[in-house]
Amino acid sequence: MNNEKGFSFVEMILTLSILFLVFGTLLPLANQMMFNLAEKKVALHVAIAKNQAATRIRKGDVSGEIFLENMPYSWHWSEPTLCVRYYFFEELKESCEMY
């Protein structure tokens, strides 16, 4: 209870433990949401790279590299497959589609 001296030690510990419990459960959720956002952002960049690669394939190019937000997205066309290589959390990944 609040008196002229302030809050008691038990009330302070109870309040802090509730705060730790709330933030302890929300941190993994926030981390997962940030990872999902990064995944979707990279998927959008891959789609942009494929779109730009398609316009360059029409001009006769078979490979190239595109930089989006200072990250390289290299693409290669070998009939009928278009592959885009990129880094996601320092791991090399590849997205290929047949056209």
C-alpha cells in the first residue's frame, strides 16, 4: 500500500516480476515478427530482381546483378529457368522459376 514513505518492498518486487513476465513473453514474439518482415522484404526484392531480369532478357542478356538497398541479387537465365541468388542473414539462397 502507498503510505507517506512510498511503496513497500513486496509491492515493488511484485510489480517488477509482472513487468519482467510481460516483456519476457513479448520479446520472442517481436523477434519472430521482425524475422518474418525481413523474409517478406527479401521476397519482394527477389520479385523486383526477376522483373528487371526479364526486361534485360528481352534485350539478350543471360545474366546480371542488381543491387537493392546495397544488397546484391545476381540472376541467371538458362532456358526456361530464371534463378536469382541472394544472401539472407549471411546465408546464400537461390530462387528459381520456370517460364
